Amino acid sequence: MKKNTRRSAIVVCAAASALGLAAGPSSAVPSTVWTVTPSPASFQAVNVGNIVLTATIPMTCTTSNAAGVMNSATGNPADVADITTMNFGASGSPCTSVLGNVTTTSVTPWDVVAEDYNASTGVTTGHVGNVTANVTAGACKFTVTGEASATYTNSTGVLAVNSVAGELKVSNPVNCGAIVTVNTKPTFKGNYAVKVAGTGAIPTIVGSNP
């Protein structure tokens, strides 16, 4: 009797394992539905505090702004906003560095990409992607490309960009010596307050699984 019981248990386990293997391909995480409110809508963003691009040396902007269009989306990751304008510095308030004033020309569009959502905090985690910017700091010129980790908080409307080394890369450095080279791993950090264009309304991003 014990032998039969043991044999039955083995058969059941084997069957369960087979079913588990068969179900593998269909058990992938479902695409995430990202509900952006309002959608579609134009947005504007203004820096809160300094914006700092560090490529061996810090380049600090006290003024920066962005604009674009946001939309609901499906997928993981998902593009929930396109940044069509990205400005660093302004007349009378240039970005600065030890090499001299810094001019940054952004090549847009950049993307706001959503990857994870915490319903308890209302925070979306993701990154700003498709980043391309031509930077001039004194006589030094170079191009930055890649992506930058970021979060968006519904309660405050703050897009917090906080990249880590390796997400962005440098190309075509000219007159930079050993300060900025193709091996430099730049970082981009700073907060932006996002509003629906022409209003004081804070847009929201909510992720859910169907």
C-alpha cells in the first residue's frame, strides 16, 4: 500500500512538472496599461533646483525647461511622453563649469519611458530615453547620448532625473584633453515640475496590469 501511494505521488509530481513546463510561455508578465491623465495633452516642465550634467567635471544649470506631449500607452516598458523641447540655461543665466560657460543643444525628441508603478506611493519608475545633446564647455565640445534613470511622482508632478554612470556615453570629444573622453561616463541629475501646458494642473501616470 505504501509503495502504491509513493508511486502515485511521483506520478502526480511528474504531471504537475509537465504542466508547469507547458504553461511556461503563456505565463509571461502581461503588458502594463499606463493611464496618463489628461491624454493626449501638451505639457511644460521647469527645473526645481539646479540641473547638473557631470562629465568628469560638473556642469550646472540654474535654469532649464522642457515641453512635449504625453499619452496613455500599453506595454512594458512604454513611452508615456515625448519631450520635443529641452533647454538648458537661458539668456543672462547660462550653465557654468570650471571650463567656462556651457551651451547644450538638445536633439529631440527624447522619451519618457515607464517601467514600474507603485500604487501605494503613486510613483512611476523608468527613464528618459533617446537622449542626445551636443555640449560645449569653454573650448571643449562633445556629444552625450543614451538614457537617464528617472521617477515621476503623481502627488507633486516632479520628474526626478537621476542617472547612474554607464547609462549615458560621450562621443566626438574635441579640445577636451583628458577631462572628457570617449571613456567618460557622464551623469544627468535634476528635478522638473511638470504641468499641463497653459494650466496649473499636475498630470498623473497610473500603471495597471490587465
